Amino acid sequence: MSIKRKSALVIVDMQNDFLPGGALAIPQGDAILPKVNAYLELFERRGLPIIATRDWHPPETTHFQVKGGVWPIHCVQGTPGAEFHPDLALPDKTIVVSKGMGADEDAYSAFQARDAQGRPLPDVLRALGVRHLYIGGLALDYCVRFTGLDASRQGFGCTVLLDATRAVNLQVHDAELALEELVRAGADIAVFETLTA
């Protein structure tokens, strides 16, 4: 399985607050960093677009438990927790898109994110001629899952990079259920070796 033409790499929310020591640390979230960096290098070498998403929440939002949401305070705009992990080797040409900026939005999907010019991700992808997304990052059962489902709904192909993602697993089988849902929606599953063989 080689990398499809007209594709892009989407790395989801590799931010300090989602990694060990962060406000909403995902178990073994840091274990995927070497593989994520390998994908970044691969796509950069192929000259394919790379998109990095980030949670970029205001200080007060209904996304947080203190305002009735599910999650502890995390990835507040301009804080160290919202920064990309220092070991994440994002190329200079990486397009950063931000989501969850409203006071009353959860915004799990990268398709709800906007770039620095305010363009929604689907517009960015279409301007680049992208038709297929390779998706990794955090977390499989939330932002990766919703990004993959939205990709399928909006007519993009989707491959989930199994070795470059981890799940929150609020419930013990959330990762497996997320993968099943993604496959039902038409997503492929791959690991690094299958794309470079």
C-alpha cells in the first residue's frame, strides 16, 4: 500500500496537555512521537501537504467541567499546555489549524478547525487539491475519530495511522469501537511499514 496521490498528512493535537504531565494526559501519548515524526519526515520528503491541528480553547468554555462540560481545563490559548510538544518535528511548511475557539463549542473534528487566515479546513484541503487524508495523533477515540468520520462525510478518502495514535479510553473498549466505526464509514487502517513497503 503506497501513499495515495493528492493526499495530505493530518497530525491531530500533539500538544503538551494531552501528553504525560499535561492536564488531560492520554496514556502512552508520548510513545507515538517517534512514529509521528517518521510520518512527518516521509510526507515532507514526498512534497505532500502536512496539517497539524490544535485545540485552542478560550479560558472559559462549556467544553470544560467547570462550565458543565466533560473535560478538565486544557489547551487554553497562549498557555504552555496548548503548545505542540517540543519533540514534535513539524516541518516549516506545516499548516496549523485551530479548533474549539468558541465559548460554547467542543470541536473534536479537524474539519471544524481554521487556519491562520480563518479558512475552514475543507477549504484549505480543496485549495491544495487534496483528496485523501492520512490521520494520526491524539486521541483515537475523540479527535482522530471525528476527523476521520467527517473526512468520509465530506468526500475525502481517509487512512488512520494505527501506530501513530492512542486513545483516551474513558470506557475500556473505546479505541476498538472507534476503529470499527471508522472502518464502517470507509476508512482504511495502515501502519508505517505498509506505506513504505
